[in-house]
Amino acid sequence: MIDSSSNRSLRTVCSEALLLLLSGFIFSVSFPGFIFYNGLPILAFVALIPMFAVIHNTKFSLTPLYGFIFGVFFYLFYNYWLKSFHPLAIIIVPIIKGGELLVLFPILKFVDKFFKKRRYILMAIIYTAYTYLSQDWFAGYPYGTLGYATYDLLPFIQIASITGIWGINFIMVLPQILLGTYLGEYLNNKTYSFKSFIKEYKIDVIVYFIVMLAILIFGYVTINKWDNKTPEKEWKVATVQHSADTWKGGFMTYKRNFNNLRMYSLEAITQKPDIVLWSETAFVPSVAWHENYPSDEETTALVEEFVNFGKELSVPLVTGNPEGVIKDPSTPALLEDGSWNRDDYNSVIFFDNGKIKNTYRKQHLVPFTEYFPYEKQLPWLYKILKDNGYHWWLQGNEPVVFTTKDGIKFSTPICFEDVFGEISAEFVKNGANVLLNMTNDGWANSDVSEMQHAAIAVFRSVENRKATMRSTNSGITCLIDAKGKIIDPMTPFKPGWKIYKVPVYDSAIEGFTFYTNHPNLFGILSADISYVAIVLMAIYQLIEYLKKKKKSGKKDEL
């Protein structure tokens, strides 16, 4: 049994810890995972109730520990596949997320004690602010964000075109905090009936159900609208999923991958597509580098073979291809010690008639594995990462929009970039009418990791009302329409190709969504309100402390 007394027995602490573990486990099951491949989204509407019950009942001094325990446990279950991605990742990610919740839990507890009846509203705002701020820094990692569990509840998620994922997080967590408060009170006093609780919050419950009803009505009306909408154009796209082993490198691997990509592309081209898509870093080595600075004969010959293939191809090719650039323009490409004077971008090239027409450089690199900007501040961690084989890329800074001869405008967020809503919104605002996500999730060797990524990508289509075409190495290659529906996914880790008819909606005709015009506004407002509330609470507590100190001082004088 949980009690709210200041003294916590070992039994009480253990029962609270078990409730947290139960909450974390249920929360992880709501997402695509090893138990339910597609997840059980409905659980995301109740999973955090035990967590908030613990926060309500427990001693303030225990909340940092509880936050850390919850974060580590949840991500160990939810992101279990990180162990295959890299042994360090399964350590780093849970510790970082546990560290974030180590800070969040005491703040929520403070609000729970500080405010009275409607404290749950401010707690929901602060929780929403946390979900936003937790992705808005160097190690930002949106996986595990509450609303992403609901990716296939299409009527519910249509409000993302207004609020983004943040409004969905808020509306989902709001009742869970209130019910968590009730559960905590009930565990203290078994005579406290649920009927009495609902009666006490009758107005709140009615308002919430009205809001939920409005959200669902908006969702169904929106879905019906887009079901009956005729796109301005239809783009026939051939995607190649060659399912290469990402962990294998070297010339022979690159050549074998190219041969497979070429074979599947030539098969697909018989269906007369408008364009052929490969995945992130599908072709290695760098075409741009080796055209300017040829190295060994074999590599140069492979690049020439790729160029000739592009000339023979009757349609443009879009592929991930590292872009090598001169690191120091004042020195030659090949240095005296035999090393290359070179830096690399993780890039996508628009290749047509044997020439690179345009290049997009990845703007948001994966922290720790693709870049680490704290070499001077944390040299020990930098050394560990380098010793474990991580390779740093340079960071791009331009939201490139490619344009085909037929006038199709598209942008290519690379892999991890499509988990950040503002990046896709920037592409669309810059003119893109289709999003092509070029992904290689093969690193984790897990179809669950691929499904979790695809579930997040759903929201980029809804937020911007643009189709997303996912072209991947090993999955999940699929089309996501403007309503967020996943269409005709290819089987993960099964090589092959598929033709998709991608609907193209022109922003000049359709206009931008509210989210596209104001990306992350709901999250930013939540953060601003939270900052103000926390400062005011801190000031109030300081004033109360000074009053008590002054009173105690007067008593001592007497």
C-alpha cells in the first residue's frame, strides 16, 4: 500500500517502485515493440496513471530517483533494439532519458503540492513542455513521445495539422494526471469512491469529453475531405529496398550493393516510373569526390560505372551518397602522409543523365554516432566514441527542394531528420510538395525499430498535409498519405522494389497548414508557461521561507 506520510518504509518504497515499473512496461507496450509489433495505442491513454499516482503520493526527496528509474526502465523496454545498433547506445539513451525525468518528476511533485484542485492542468502543460524540450537540445531524442503511440488512430491525430504532436501529448496526459491523483488518494483511503471523485470534477470531465468529441469530429471531417480530394498531380515512383548489411563495408560490399541496386532498378524501370529512389547512403563511394579527386583504380571504376548507369537510366535517380569535400583548400587533396584532405556530409543527390543536378546535406545529425560537438568539454567521452568506431559528418544548413522536369517539388529528410517536425515543416514552407524520407534503419537489425520510426513519420504527413514516400535500405519502405495512413509497406529486410503512385498536393493551391506556418508553437507556448509558473512558484516559496525565518527570529528575541 502507498501512503503519503513523510516517513517512507522500505515496503512503501518498493511498492512505489513496482508501480513505476508497471507503468513503464504498459507505456512501452503501447508503442510498436517485441510483444505487439504494431503496438497497442489505447494503452497510451492509461499507461501513465500509476506513474502520476506515485508522484502524487511519494515523498519529494524520492522523486528524482523515481524519475530516473522510470526513464531507464521504459527506454530499456521500448528501445531494446539499441543493443544491436551499438552497445553504447543502450547505455547512453536510457541514462539520458532517465536524467531528463530525474528533473521532471520533482517539478511535477512541486506543482502537485503547491496547487490545489486544478493543478493537473499545469502539470499537463509542464509534461507537454518536457516532451518538447527533451528533443530541443543536442541529444534530443523524440522516440517514446506519448502521442506517437497513436499513429494509427487516424481520426484522433488529425489535429496534428494545428498543434503538432504537442497538442496530442497534452490532451492524452491531462486525464491521466487527474486519474493518477485519484488512484493515489484511493490507495491512501480505500473508502474514497470513484463516483465521489468524478462528482467533484464533474465540470472538468464534461469539458474534456466535449473537447475530445470536437477533436474526433474534426478528425472524421478532415479524413472525409482528404479521401475525396483529387491531388494536383500523381507521381509514379519506383523504390528499391536492397536490404544490404549495413555493418559490412569495403569495396567488394559497395560493388555488390551497387549491382543489386542496379538490378532491381532495371526491373522497376520496365513499369515506366517517373523517378527511381534508393535509400540513405545506398551508393558508396562519394560520386562528387571521386569525379574531382580520383583515388585508386577500382573505386574510380565503380564511380564511372555508376555514372554510366545514370546516363542509361531513362529517368532521374535519387540516392543517398556521401559527399566528400576538401577540408583545407590551401593544401592538396592527397597529403604527403598519404591521407586525404577531406571532410564528408551525409547527403542525398538528385542524379539525372549521369550528372548530379543538386545535393542535400543532412542538417540534423544523430548525436554521438554522427557528430559530437563537445570534444573540448568532454574529451574522455569523445575518445570513447571515437574508439568505438563512430564517424563524424559535417552538418548541412539548407532545406533544399529538388524540382523534376515535370515540376514535382520534393525534399529529402535523411533518416533521423523526419522525427523532428520543424525540419519537415521547413522543407514544405520552402516549396516541397512531397517529402521523401531516405532511411537506413538496418543498423539495429530490428523490424521493430523500423516500425517505431515509421510510426513517427506518420505525423509529418498529417502536420503538413503532404504525402511522405519512405525509401529505405531494409524497411519500412512505404507511402504515407496526407491523412497519415501507411500504404502498402514492403516487407522489412526483404530485398526488392515497388511502384507507388504518390499524390502531389501543391501548397500554392492548398495553402499551408497552421502547423507548417507555426511549427512547434504549442510546444513553445507550453514551455513558456512552464518557465513562468516555475519561477513564480520559486518566488512564492522564497517569500514563505523568509516569512517563517522572520517569525522564528522574533520568537528567539522574546
